[in-house]
Amino acid sequence: MPIKPPPTTWHCPKCQWRKTVSPKSDALQAGVEWFDHCPQCGCRELESREATALERIAASLKL
């Protein structure tokens, strides 16, 4: 059975772009819920981690 991933915060160390996403299913859309490069500067060395409780709340309010 597929399992939805936890909310994740993506961060670009080059330009400081940051985005927290909360996937609705296990099928992740590139550039929406999953990133292989920074959409702002193109850097490929993005960092990702599980979102904190505060980041989860902030992301849900941006809907």
C-alpha cells in the first residue's frame, strides 16, 4: 500500500529560496511537491528535511 510522504521543507543554500510542501498522495509532482533544482536560481544542491510543526501550519495557511 502506498504511503504519503511527510511534509517537507526545501531550501536552496545559494539564493535562500525556501518552500514547505505537504503532498496529498505518494505521487509527487516535480516542481510542485518535489524539486531537483531551485526554481529561482537553478542550483542543483537543494537541501530537504521534514517540516517542523510551525512550517506545516504556515504551509497549510497559504492554501
